[in-house]
Amino acid sequence: MRQIAFYGKGGIGKSTISSNLAAAYAEQGLNTMVIGCDPKSDCTRNLRGDADMPTVLDVLREKGVAKLGLTELVAGKQIEVDEIVHKGYKGVLCVEAGGPEPAVGCAGRGVIVAIDLLKKMGIYDNFDLDVVIYDVLGDIVCGGFGIPLRRGLADDVFVVTSADYLAVYAANNICKGIARHARREGSPLGGIVYNVRGALDDFALVDEFARRVGSKVIGTIPNDTTIMESEIYARTAIEHSPKSTIADRFRNLAASIYGNKETVSPTPLSTKELADFALRIRQKTREEYMTAQGQS
């Protein structure tokens, strides 16, 4: 079983990448499960055509987990598998951890509870899974979101970033978390995924960042209108436009990640190095803007 985790700044495109890679693996006949670890609970939306889907925490609240606890609920068989695991495109298993009620509790707790429940119910073992994908909220300040790192659940972690400074800043913070836990049998860094977003498209900057933290860019997803169009219909690009160039890009990325053997404990940039990197990003962004203004 290959277990893969995607981290990155909020809105950077982790769910787009996770769902398209899941679709690519399912096309190949691999039994695939995606676990959405974002309290917004929208990680698997494009695999299920926007169909409503209860989260793990929703189901547990209904079952009274606060009174009984996970072990008692599972032992008493008060939770059925199909209440928390739902099928999507080509049979991809979809799970959404969910979050607490607004202004109550810790958002990261959903990740801890969901993974514990899946293990207690034997879902990792009984479904003959080939691939498990964790789609994790970029902010790993909360310990719950760091669970796939700390427990070494993922064989490797892939950080999604653009050339935008805030995305690189988040990527560097995530590398700090990976480095901290990789030394204690946590999950290592498998590579950087460059997802083109925002005003600046500069592969060289992202490639430099990847090399400086000791890793590599394992794949690039360009800004493509087919992605936006497919998501309007709550589908992956692979389902919506299977013969498109971008669908093949996702398939190639899926193959690169599945076959990846090179992992590292990253060396994050220092505060000063990151500040210098930020200045260069801003300068390049200004140059791009001025060029565009001149052309207009």
C-alpha cells in the first residue's frame, strides 16, 4: 500500500491535485482512497460530482462518541463503513474528516479521530488498498494536521506551492514540520509540486527553493482553463476531459509520485534566507507587471 500526503498553503490546489491523481490511479485499476483532512470537507468534491457526503465527525456526533468513545462504538458495531466511506469516480473511496462545530473545539482533531476510526474499523486492511492519499490543510501549527507526518503514515510527503511568496513561506514552514518529525520516524519529503497560480509563473524560483531545502520539483501543473471548467461541474479534469493535455499532465505526475524512491529530511530556509527569497519574488513580480503594462 502506497501512502501519500499533500501539504501546502490554503487555496494552492492540493485538492485539485489529490483528486486528479486519485482518478489517475483508479483508471489504472489501483484501489485508491482519499482522506480529506480539511475541516471545510471539500477535498473529495470533484470525485463525487458535488454529492453531499457526511464527514467522520458529523457521523460520530450523531452516534454520541463523546459518551461512548471510538472503541465502544466500533465494538458495538454502531458505525457502518458506508456511513463514513463513500465511493467516487471509478470506485475511489472518499473520506472527509470534517471539523468541529463553529467556534468549538480544535479543527485538527478531526484528522486524529478519522484516522483512528478508519484503523479501528479495519478499513486500511480490509479494502485491499493500493494507494491512500491524505489531502491536508496547509497550516500545520495545530498538531492534528501534523498527524500524517508525526505518525509516519505517509511513505512520503509532497508540498504543493506556486511562485507566490506566501505559498513559498507556507512550503518552508511545512518543511520545518517534516524535518522535525522525519528524525523521529515521521514521514519524509518526497518532493515539491509546482502548481502555477497567481501573477508570477517562474519555475526557476520554485526549482531553486526545492534544491535549497534538499529536494526536487517532481512535477508541474500549468494554469489551464480545463481545470477550472471541470471543477464547475465538480469533476476532475481526468473525468471531464480525459483526452486533454492537462489530464495527461496529471497522469504523468501520478506516475512520478507513485514511483518516487528519493526522499529527504529537508533543510528549511532560515528567516534571513526566506526574507531574501521574498525580495527576489517581489522584484520578479514587479518586472512581470511592468512588462504586462508596457505590452498593453
